[in-house]
Amino acid sequence: MRQPLVMANWKMNGNSAANRELLKALQAEFARRGAEVSTKTSVICPPYPYLTQVAEMLQGSSMQLGAQDCSHSAPGAYTGEVAAPMLADLGCRWVVIGHSERRQYHQESDALVAAKLVAAQRADLMPVVCVGETLEQREAGEAEDVVASQLRGALADLPDLREVVVAYEPVWAIGTGQTATPELAQEMHSQIRDVLRELDENNAEGIRLLYGGSVKADNAASLFAMTDIDGALVGGASLDAEAFATIVAAA
Ligand code: 13P
């Protein structure tokens, strides 16, 4: 039985005052809804500078802390980078790795993503590795091959597949309002699980697969009804307390 997981990726949004307000509103929503949200695993991933603020505000709450990226290197002379053990030190239990925005704007390769996964596991963080095709790749009929190859590349060096989450985020669905249909997402998730079975027959069934890309309060339940959709990685809607709580409740 895979425990539902809903993650808020705030991306590069927020400031101290806005975060405080959003977290207060989230806590009020969570208190109002009780077990329908507190029994699900929910994770908030703010930008690095606000990790401490969010960690402090989440104390005593069922929501956990995550980061949006980490360095593949151990601490040392890497100006501007943030090492995985630093994130663990600040209270993070989760880290998103290989998001399409990192791949697109920071030229992150599968090899770099693989190294980051290893660094995250070494720091006892649960890595959430993102895969997904562009519209061009989907229209060329390459979606399944692209995702399978990203997955094989990312997981190549990982000693333990039990401690990983995979997020399928089709690039054409991110921030566009164009969600994948539940059927299309399920088809890809089922293929992802086939690849995971090839890599680790014993643990593939237990690995959580999240969907990401324009998940909203009104489409979450139909996505979560699919066999291999175990939760969501939420961008825009995670900046709205009521929408995010509704998505967590639907998981
Ligand atoms: P949106 O929910 O804004 O489409 O973003 C999805 C995403 O990239 C989450 O990581």
C-alpha cells in the first residue's frame, strides 16, 4: 500500500510576509479539515532562503519540509550551491531533483540528476526525481522513450530504489492550465512502473509516482483515482491555501 503524497513546489515565489500569511491560512485549512488532510503526507518546498522560516512555522503540523534542488557535491568550494546535508540540517526530509525548469534553464543532464539523487540519499533526504517530455517530443511520438531514458539515466547510480519518489511532469502541462488527462497520465505512470520493475523487481510496486502539471482543486480527485497515481507535485495551486488543502484531501 503506497501512502499518498502531495508536495507543494513554491518555485521562486514568496517573501517573509507572504509566506507567513500563506502558512497561517494553510494551517487554518488543515485544522478545519482534520484527518482528511493530516493522515496524508504533505510537503512544502519553499525557496532556500525561507526554509528556516517555514520549518519554524510547520512545527507541530502534519506538513513536512522539502527543498526544490540540491548540489551533487559534498560541502566545499562551490560558490552559490547548497549541499544536501545542509538541507537535512535545516529540517528538510525531501528534495525535488531534476525538475524540468532545472533541466531547461540550468542545463541539468541525466548524469547530473543521477549524482544529485545519490547526494540526497547520502544525506538521508528522500529524493523526488522529475521526468517528463516536451510538447515537441510528445507530438513526435517520443514521449515514452524520453521518459524511460530520463528515468534510467537518473536512477543509474542509486544503490537503493526503495528510498525514491518519481514525479511525472509533462513539460507541456506545467503552468499552462493544460493538465494531462487522468488516462494519459496513468498510461505514462504504468510505463514508469514497468521501467522501475526492470531496474528493481522487488521494490518497484512500493515506489510512489506523483503527477505534476496544472494540478488544481477541481482535477486532483480524478487524477488520484488512477491506479498508479499516488499523489501530486503542485506548482501554482500550492500558493493558494484552500486549493492546496483540497488537493491533499483528495489524495
Ligand atoms: P503547475 O502546477 O503550476 O503546473 O506546476 C507544476 C510543477 O512544475 C510542479 O513542480
